[in-house]
Amino acid sequence: MSLIPATILTGFLGSGKTTLLKRVLAEAHGQKIAVIENEFGEENIDNDILVTDSKEQIIQMSNGCICCSIREDLREALQLLAAKKRQGLLDFDRVVIETTGVADPGPVAQTFFMDDEIAESYLLDSILTLVDAKHANQQLDDRQEARRQVGFADQIFLSKTDLVSADEVADLQHRLKHMNPRAPQKAVHFGEVALSEVFDLRGFNLNTKLDIDPDFLKEDQHDHDHDHAGHNHAPGEACDHPSHQHDGHHHAHDDDVKSFVFRSDRPFDPAKLEDFLGAVVNIYGPRMLRYKGVLYMQGTERKVIFQGVHQLMGSDLGPAWAKDEKRCSKMVFIGIDLPQDIFLQGMEQALCEPVF
């Protein structure tokens, strides 16, 4: 049996997760979707929408989709669904896990890698994060869970952009991009979003596409990324982005979730890199949300694709470097108060000695 794709849908309270989910379930896409509502024992607010009888654990819906409302272990719910599918008792094509508004998506994502039984049945496709444009700045200022949800995202959907000015939207997009340059951002209206932007995004795929603007945070570079209201400046450099200049005073959000990129044209020494990454993951793992790179490694003619979530990391051999392709490494780190200088210096020290 082929692996069942799984999508994690997250976002702060009131950001529109249920609206998006209802739309996805109601759309005539011919796919059968199993929804796991990961409510952690709270009263399930969406009973009237998704589930008719809350005592039932798994409900078959009128369009062939399934809703599984769980009050306990996500792992058990995933195993139950996979077992029923194998036995022919349930028919579904993919799983969507809707987390609570205050959930940290990290442990949910880790379930797919740490548990062999889950890994043999499911393929984690991506983490989608909804951000409420009207309330986001306040939520991001006040709640670390909201910042973590942004840091983990493979795709960010902005809801309620019609309730704020274009300047405020650009300001928010700029802020989100500093926290997570990997995730494309898209405004959605009442959950109206093409299915191709929700499923099969392959955010956890070990592929050679590193989804960041190549000039992100380079000094003196003009913008190449018009989709993201892009705007570049080096970390710590004063930002003159117009929407940061309300009422003539400068305000910048000093978020604890930040991103930075390491680049080098020199190859890595595999043993040194493994030692360094092992050491930082040991110390900073809980604060390392997502990290991903396409690496130039000594001793192989192929690209090495690397990624991690918290303390879990893995690598894979990608395609060979093309004859005329410039060999270089590029790695993005997204985390909570990570010491950028220690990371960049450590990565630098893991490179092979330059040959003169």
C-alpha cells in the first residue's frame, strides 16, 4: 500500500482554519479526506460543522470524507485510521490534522518521523499555517505559539486581509518573511484556495529546491521576489521599509523566531559537519524549528539534501552536480533565539581547508 499523505493545518485561534477546512472538504475534488481534529481534550467547537454525534470517534461524511475527533493520542488515531484503511473498512486518500489554535506543530510533525509504525503508513506532506492579518501582530507579539506556527510553516495563508490596509498587509508579510523565508505567503478570502496550494506541496520532501529567495537578507540587493512584498536588509541593519515608519517613529518587531542563511562555495568536511550539527542539536534542538539545506560535500559528486525538525535531522543524496553548475552550499535555519554567530561560525569551521 502506498504511503498516505498527511497535512498539518495550524494557525492561531480565529485565523480561519475551520473555514479553510470546510471549503476543502466541500469542494468536488473527488478525493476522500480523513480529518483528525486534534483538540487535546477541549470541547470540540466544530461539532455542528463536522461531526454529528460527538460520542462517535470516526464519522463518515456525506461526501465520502471522514472525520475523526480525538481526545487522546494522535499516534493512536493515525494507527487506527491506517489499520481500518488496510482492512478495507475505511476508504480515504489523505489525512488532514487540524491542531488547536494554541498548539505547537513541532510534536505533531515529529510523530511522523519518530514512530516507525506511523512512518511506514504515512508521508508528512506539509505544515500549513493560517495567519489572521487583522490580529496577527498582536498575537505574534504576545504568544510564542503563534510565532512557532509561523516558523514551522511550509505555506502561509493570510486571512482577513480585506480588514486591514495594504500597508499593514505588506508590513505583516515583511515580518513573517523574516521569521520564515521558506514559506510562500498567499492571501485567502473566506478559505477560498486552490487545492493545489493545500495538498502535495512536498514541504518535507528531501529535494534540491530550497524555497527561499536567493537574495534574502543580502545587503544592497534589489528585490527579486515580488510575490512576497519582498524587502531585503542584513540582520541588525536598520530597516527603512515604509510600513515600519508609522507616525514618523520607527518600530520593528524583535521576534524570537528568526531565520538566517549560511552560504559557502567551499565543500564541507562530512565528519566535521556531523560533529557540529550533532552538538548544536543537542544544545538548541528544542529551539530549532526547521532547518534545511542543499550542501556541497567533499567525497561525493552529488548534492546532499539535508533537513531537520527540532532534534530530528536527516540527509539524502540528491542529483549529481551538473558540469557547468557552480558548487555551493546553502542552508536556512529557523528557530527561537538561536545564536546566529555560533551557528554561522560553526558551519564555517566544518568546511574543508581552502586549497591555495
